Amino acid sequence: MCVSMPGRVLEVEGAWAVVEIAGVLRRCNTLFEPDLRKGDMVLVNAGSVVGVLSDEEAAATAAAFAELDRPTGTSLGSWPASSSSSGGSS
């Protein structure tokens, strides 16, 4: 599974941009989105900018990632459920 990460364009140099993703600066290819500008919010996948986000999309994406980062109290040790608690026969 691939996850595109949101980031902010800090600098554009030809077919490359410097994008800040979660506090880390990444050099990303811009061939899919050649009209980038400094300050644009973008989605980055596998080192390439694959989309430009509107302000509303950027806010929704940030909220979704914040929700993923929130502790849930679920332990990976409890998944998958044992056969006795998943309706298996006794």
C-alpha cells in the first residue's frame, strides 16, 4: 500500500522542488505538477509531487493524519482476535 504524504513547497528549481513533509525537507520531482509555486500544499508519493491541494483539502488531509497519529488504546498484540472471540466453534 502506498500513502501520499502532504507537504508544503518551500522552493522550486526546474523539475525539482524542496517540500517540507512532517518537518523533514525532501527533494521531490515535479514532472506531474510542473506549475508549482512556493507555498503550495502538495501530496508527495515515492519522491514525486502527485497533486496540489486546495486550502480545504490541505486542512482535511492534516486532520486525517492527526487522527491516524492519535493513540487508540488498541494493542497490535490483540489483533487478529483469537478464534474464541471471533465466533469460532468450540
